[in-house]
Amino acid sequence: MSYQPLVIEKLKGQAEVWGPEANCRHSFWALHHFNEWVQARNPDILHFNFGIHDTVIMPDGKCQIVLEQYRLCLERFIGRAGNGPKMIWATSTPRYRKQEGQPLSQWPKWTEIDDYNAAALEIVKAYGLAVNDLHQVIMDNDYIKCLQEDGCHMTDFGKQVLCDAVVKAIRKLL
């Protein structure tokens, strides 16, 4: 989804790129589909991320997947992959809370993303995984140009920026 078709095109002839057709949702969903999405495909390189859907605020005011659950799902996901594929963890891109009548530059940041990225980085670094800091890539390339008017999804420019970062990270491991 999103920038994946661009990655497929850029790596054509160098690597087979595959991702689920449906939205991968949150960390628990990814863990639940591990056998189908990872084990059955036996990839050489696994570039993966979850976090944005985990941080969706539910009616009770808590994240859809609370931080401790997220940490546990990530650790189990990495553990199940074991020593199989080379793994690249991608940080979650920034998200902003829409404020009607104000420009994106004045919207408050979805700070839960920062908390979940920090927790994930602590885990993936302990496992010695490569990190593709897509959050920083978007910030470095003017997040206002990268994000759509919903403060979450990417513009065509943002998709290209992410594609380039993903291709670069994968090529390092080819």
C-alpha cells in the first residue's frame, strides 16, 4: 500500500518485493498474521513497521494497543523471525492532530507516535536490527509537503521520499 508500488518498481530486477494487499493494521494483527506474511514467504530481508494504528485513541482515552502490549507484540514478532531474514525496523512516520481552520504547521503532534517509536527502538537495538528512521526522513523532507491534509497519510511527494529511504535501506542488505 501507499509507497510499496514505488519500491517494487525501483527494485525491479534486484529484489522481489512483497507486502500484504490489505492494511496491516496494528502490532497484534501483524503478529497474528506472522505465519502467512513472513514464515510462509521465507524472505531474505524483512523491512517492517507497526505503530500508527497501535496509537489510535479509543473511546476510553487509551491507545488501541497499549504500549506494553505493543512492546510484547514487537518482541514476539522479532523472536518468531529468529535468525531467518535480515531485518530492518522502520520507525513510524509523524502524525498530527487535525485542527479545523488551522494550517498543518500549527497542528499538535500525535506524541504517542514518539513514545511508541522510542519503545520500538529500544527493543530493535537490543536485537541488533538495522533501523530505517522513516519518521526522521519525513521531518527532514518538510513534513508539511509529505503529509496529506489528514495529518497522517502521505502525499505523492511523501510516498516518493519514503520509497527512496526504503530502497536505500534494502539495498544496503542485498
